[in-house]
Amino acid sequence: MKRSMKNRESLHAAPYVMASVRVRAAPELTSRKRSSLNELARAMARAREEYLHAYWGPRFAMAAVLTPHRLVEMRRRTGWAVLELSPHQNKVAMETALGLIRGSWQAARGRTRAAILRDSTLDRIDRDYWLRILDDPTLLQRCLDRRPIDIPSDLSPRKRLRGQRKLVRLVLRLRGRYPRKPRRLWFDVDTNLYRVFERREDRYFRGAWFALTSLKKGQRIAIPLRGSDLAAFGSRTGRAESRPSVRVYVGETIEFETARRLPRRPPGNEVVGIDLGFNSLLVASTGSVETAERYGDDPTARSRITDAAANRHRQRQRLQAHERSLRTLLPLRARRIRRRNLTRVRVHRLATKEARQLRDEANRALNQLFASHTLGRSVHEGLGFSSFRLGRLINRRLSRWLWGFLGKRLLFKAELNGVELQVVGAAYSSQSCPRCWFTSRRNRRGERFSCIDCGYTGSADAVAATNVLRRGSDAALTGLMAPGAIRQILDARWQSARSGRARGSNEKAPAVDVPQDLRFGESREEPVGPTLAHARPHGRALSTAAGVPPSGRGGRT
């Protein structure tokens, strides 16, 4: 509780929120300038890859997190990796690589902390010892270097050494893979490598320009921009030398991405529960199933995009098979098919367009949600998508969804509006009756919810949003609890509600003792017959049965 209050205070501390802004280059770009820009992008990408490979190992872990400037200064004295770049361009490329490394180690520490807290096999002494090493960067670096750590603990020296080895393996495993090579060239530039200006009387292009330092000394690449607004590249402090850093994307279109400060809006006092879905992107409940509101309630456009993409993929596969069959008999015809019909430019262009349409739809739904409510706190379900035993139609449609985009935009909108976000467990949220607590997969039939015990009916998404809202203030149903433990508590409350002791009330529900091995960890429940309404954009199917085989009426344990 103290930690959540501290996070909430820090959430409202900053008066602004950083938002990314993209500005596109105008199509009036000569082939010579495009060639120079491609050469610069490839050189910067090669330098970034060199530094990323040199400092990716655990030897420089905490140095990249705490003191990256020292690594840059050491590299300056020993020599830069790519000689065709200027020293300052090498410096910017190395800072970008260190930023990627720093993010990977910070994410690994967060995942390791969550894994330690979920591990029921660790006793309290081992857990405290691991967390103490994890929270101290110096101790964690010594642990990654396989050096002895001398801190007071009740553990024996042998158990300390064994625990340190397990912690190192856990951190390295949860850190993830080495970054993949991006499909699109990009690089970062700081305020010393570019300048922006406006030419109103230019002979060729009248408007805003972006001048970028090229590979040749003393020369810049002047790129015309769409529009004449240069506010995105304006100074944050009023000084000309304090312009923001810019990320340049080089491809079929050239884009410049920078960060802009947006003023934080004052928070409200309303609390809502949010259910994330595909047919309805967002369903918000303020406490009642009947008054729940839907946002992004038209799945026609999303289904059309996913079905059209799947159809194009099938046609492309057939054409590729036909082209392979002609390589020996008719090589000229096969070559013509490859050049005219199997290029990737059109495929990437259509995929980018469809992704932009999906992002716009998600943003519209979120904007409507925050415009309709004066939120102070938002409770939503924590989901992790898995295609295990989902239908062919659902997997095809969900495969085109922007994984995690809706959750990231929800986090950004909440930060912009000063709203506190709370994540709760999603297990059985759409199968549990909000009136009598009865939980069964047979309660839900597609979009409709009908309790087979008390007869309560309503929208399944609205019921899920209401249950999610109630779990935000329920001390018994914690966010890290496993679905099996949630099912036991819900069944126990239903049994109590039948006798009239805790009917329809979170506060009066009896406390249930759940075994320690069921409170945390992964779910062992098996998903059942999939429908599109049960699937979530980046979450596990909610139409699941209990981990215990059903017995009796409604599958209760």
C-alpha cells in the first residue's frame, strides 16, 4: 500500500507528460539526397550494432544503467568503431545503443522481481536475500561477475553461493534475446547534428526544412518537410541550443520523431472498471452492469482488415508456388512474376496502412472514454495472449492485432489525465455472476451472460467490466493470484451467498484460506470452445474451465 501511494504521488508530481510526435518529409526529395541519407542511415545503424554487440554482455550491465557517460568517455579515449562517421555521430550512436542495453537490464530486473515474488518454493530468507541483491546495483553487478558478495544473512555460505548462481541464471533468462535487426533503417541525432528552418521565398520548395549533417565534412542534407509547423522541433527551455533529440526513419517515406511536452490534466474522482476486447475495444463500468458503456463497438472494420490481409497472404503463397514451378521450364516468365507481383514494397505499404487504421480506431475509443468520464482511478485486467486451442478464425484475426498497443495507449492516456491505473487478475471475470458469485463457463454464451444458478442476465463484457471494478477494491483477490486460487474464493463466496451471509457484497464476503502453491504461478486451466467474443486483443481467452474437473451443477468444485 505504501508503494502504491508513493507511485501515485510521483505520478502527479510532474506537471507534463512526454509524447512522441512524427513529422514526415515532403515527397519533393531528389535521388541524390535520398542516396546520401541512405548511406548515413546505414553507417549509423552499423555503428549502433557495433556498440550494442560490444556492451551487451553482463560485464557492463550496471555501468550502462547507472553511468553510461563513463563508458562513452572510455570509448572516446580508445577509439570509435566506425571511422567514416564523425566523433560526435559515433557518440550519438553509442548513446543510442547504451539506451537499448539499459532498457533491457531494467526490464530484466522488473521481471526477475515479479518472478521471485510469484515463486512459492522460496522461503522468506531466500526471497529477502535475492531481493536485496536485486535492488542494489553494485551487489547485482558483483553477482553477474561471479564475484563473492559479503552481506549479513542467516543463510550458510553454501546456500548463498547457490542462490547467487540461481539469481544470475534467472536474470539472464528473463532479460530476453539480443535485439533483432530492424526492418527499417533508423538512427538518432541530437541538437548538434541538425537544424530546422523555414524558407518562404525558396525557388524550389517553400516551407519548412530539416538540415541534417551528412557523412561529408561541412555538408548537410536539406530535406523539405510536410507542412510549415516547426513547433515539434522547438526549444524546451527557450534556448536555441536546447532542441530535442530526433529519431530519423529512412524507408519508402522519411519520418522524424521527437518528444513533446504535454501539460498534465487534473484528475477526477470517478473509478471505472475496463474490459478489453475485440468486438468492443473497451467496456467501462462504474459499478453497475446495466450502466456499462461501450467504446469502439463496431468490429466490422477490424474484421475486414484482418480477413483481407489473410486473403492477400493466401494469394501470395499460391503465386509463389506457381513461380517456383516455372523456374526451370520458363525462367523469364518466373523472373517477370517475381519482379512485378512478388515484391515486398506493396505488401509493407498495405500493412503499414492497416496498422495505422487500427491504431486510429484504438485512439478514438480511448479518447471517447476519457472525454466521457472524469477518472481518478482505472481498474483493468492483466492479460497475456496465448493462441492455445483457439479457433482458426480467431487466431487469424488476432494475429493482425497490434499486440500491446491498446494497453500502452491506455497507460499513456492515464498518465496524461493523471489517472491511477490498477491491474487485477482476469480469470473468470466474464464467467462469474455479479449477483450470486456463481462461476461457470456455461454462464456465458457468446456476447450474452446468463447465470444458470440465479437467472441473472446481461452483457458478458459489461459483467466482466463490473467484476474487474469490484476486484480493484477486493483485498482477497490480488493481482498476482493464480486463476485456481481465484476460482476457490469465488466458489466459497457462492456457497456463503446461498445461505444469505454474503450475497452480492465484496466487503461482507468471507475470507478463504487458499493453499500457498495456488496463490501464485501460472494457470493450469484448459481453454474450451472458442468464440470471437471470448478472445481479447492481447490477452488469454477468458472462456476457460476451472483447473479442477467439474462436478455437479454448473461445473463447481
